Amino acid sequence: MAKIQITQIKSRINAPKVQKLTLDALGIRKMNHSVIKEDTPDIMGMVKRVHHLVKVTKL
């Protein structure tokens, strides 16, 4: 399965609680923090919810 790198590029301070919980579920804790995840439909759905806060790079 392909892997993607997800990096938070914008602050989560004014984001709704649902988006903050989504970032937590992805494992992103702070600005410029990156995680590597499998490219599954579940993960991509979570990324779509917070697409304006993160940058996605295919590995």
C-alpha cells in the first residue's frame, strides 16, 4: 500500500472541535509536525476534513 506524509501547516487554534479531534486521531500534535500513514480511504477522508490545515505528500 502507498504511504503519505501529512504535515500540519496552519494553526489549529480557531478550528472547530471536530477538526482538532481529527488532527489528534491522525497523530498530529503541533505545527510542522509530520506523520506517515497508509494511503487508505479512511485516512484520506480524515485528511479531506482538515485539508486546509495540512499538507499531504505522497511517498
